[in-house]
Amino acid sequence: MVKEIRNIRREVLPNGLTVITEQMQHIRSVSIGIWIKSGSRDEDPQWNGISHFIEHMVFKGTKHRSAEDIARQVDSIGGGMDAFTAKECICFNVKVLDEHLPIAMDVLSDLVLNPVFTAEDIGKERGVILEEIKMDEDSPDYLVHEIFTQNFWKDHPLGRPILGTKTTVKKFERDPVLDFYAERFAPGNVIICAAGNLKHEEFVELVNRHFQHMKPVKNGFHSPQPRIVPRIIMRNKKSLEQVQICVGVPSHPIAHEKRHASYILNTLLGGGMSSRLFQNIRERQGLAYAIYSDLSPYRDTGCLSVYAGTSRESAAKVVQCIVSEFRKLKSESVPAEELRRSKDQLKGSLMLSLESSTARMSNLARQEMYFDHFYSMDELLEKIESVTAEELRDLANEFFHTDSVAVTVLGNLNGLKLTREQLAC
């Protein structure tokens, strides 16, 4: 295999803003992302959802452009513009042909630096987000995850919904939005990343032109580490045809040294069609259509969770099958051939995921946020390769304890019960 050298450069502007580029000469696109290093977990309870609200609001117009101007300008250069809010960051990003980089940067920085937040737009957007919340509540797999998360990190901002709640969103007015924006959108809290066909010096010059006037502000938003509460939650919702199940255990934070083993454990447990859960619960027993496991690591905590949708009659059996896979991982060593397959699957998906400029740009930002080092593809592949069956077994024994398994079941439960004994692993 050809060794790939990533051409990554990083620079911090005098006001504290971090600029990172990766030059990819073989493509014609450039992806730019402006990342704010605080998300919904850094909100006070009464303003839950305000990060996501601001992410929407900046598209409503700036001092120089109306919402329609923004959309037209991006469309006229064939670009794709997007934004998202997560628990620990907000990102505004655009992907364009390399020749349109200056225009794209002009529009994107205008959004982030000069939003007007009119009271009228705030009123309209509240309505839009209340509809978004309703839409999500109508989606049972979303809802079961949300109930699970709120109980897993109970009474901590990490457990609260990114969108906020109907109650909190109704309270968003111009003043709190402006205050929150001013506090978060400070240079020391911003990373600007670009990947694609570009030159580092020219890009830094472009960023400097738009952002050098931003004044440095001290901000230390870091909500305390959450305590994990593994509870059994049975939520009745008669209108649902299926029973939705979420089973999870505490796992490691994002930068933990055992993270590569965690990714392999997740892959072989429920990370694809050859995984144990899919093969056993869907293929052999036909108990579920959708079943998968997922790793959600954050800066100071994490969760390994399994999701399944099944019938009311099969729900208890599905939970017991999931827990028995936990047990097996603790007691039996993973066969060499299965370990090989999981490593290859993980390596393949990693390499495929870094083929686009957008993925590279996101990867740079995340490495900057959580690590003090940019990992090359070869380093990552070596780390995955070096994980042993023994390490996986140790990790399973660390993660899977009867009293730390949390379960949420949502659906037409009709008297369905689950006890801690049924979760014995």
C-alpha cells in the first residue's frame, strides 16, 4: 500500500482563532468549515436548544445579505452550504469548486460574523423549530434514543435534546440570542478548517481579512463531567406498531487510549451486516429488521448503545439476546477470523470516509478539538491493527456489568416488564 502523507498545516491568528488546512491537489473542490467549540452541553437548562436556534438564525440574513441573497449566491456557484449543532460543537460549512473559494469564504464569514437576528425572524424560526421537534417526536427510533439519553445522563446538559424542548424554545427572544451569540462566537472558541485544492498561505490571508477584527474573549464553557444513571425506563406509547429498544452501557471518552479497541468491539457487536447482533437477532431468529450498535464518545464520558425495533411479543427476548452477546464478549475470546474481519471493515470504512474534502475538513476540526496531534491514516491503521482479542475481552469486562446496563423501551407495552435480573451479564 502506498503511504499517504497528509499535507496539514495549522496556524493560530493573534486573536486566538485557529486556522487549519489540508491540501488535496488531486481534486477540484474545497470544503470550508467554521467550527464553534461549544454545543448544546454548554447551555443552561432554561436555554436548552439555543445553540441550535442560533445555527438556524444566522441563515436568516446578515448586515449585507438577506436570507434569499445567501441562498442565491451559494447556488449560483454550484456550492452546497450546510450547518449542524452537536452536543459539543456547532459547524457552518460550504463545499465549492476551488475557483469559488473567495466568494464562499465571503458568504460563510458574513453569516457567522454579521447576523442581524431580527425579532420578526426569531418569532418565525421558533415556529420552524417547534415543527422540527414535533417531527422528531413522531419518529420512534429518534424518540427512544432521546428518552434513553435523557435518563442515561440524567440532570446533565449532555442528556438534554440538542433542539431544546417546546418550553425552552418558546422563550427564545432577541436579547438572550444576542448574549449567547456574543459569548460563544469568540475567536478562542473558533476553528476554521479547509480541505481541498487550496494553498495554506492564501487561505490564512483570506481568513485574516474577514476575522482579524474579532476581539479575543475569555470563555471557559465546560460543563462538569456527567454522572451516569443506568435505569430501566418503560415508556408506553399505544400508537406505535413496534416496540423500540435502546440498551446501553458507559464507555470511554473520545480521546481515551483504548478508543481503537472500543471501535472494534462496537463493529463486531453491531456495526454492520456481519456483526453478531445482526446475524443472530435478524438473520438467524428473524426478530428485528433494524438492529445495530453505536459508540457515542464525548470529551469526558461515552456510551456504547444498541438499538432494535421489534414486536411486543419478542421485546423481552431481544433484550436478553443483546445481553447474552455482552456476556459472550466477556467470557469468550473473539476468534482470529472474526477479529480480522472487524479490523478490515473498520479500516475500509475509515479510508472510504476520508475520500471527500468535506470529510477531511471535519476530521481536521475534530482532531484539533479532542487531540493534540493530527493522526495520519497510517498511524490510525496501525492502531487498529495492533488491537488484540485479549484487549477486546478486557474491554468487554470493563464495560458490561449487570448494574451498569441502562435500557429504554418505548411502544405499546401492554404490561411488558423488564427486571435487572433479565440484564444479567
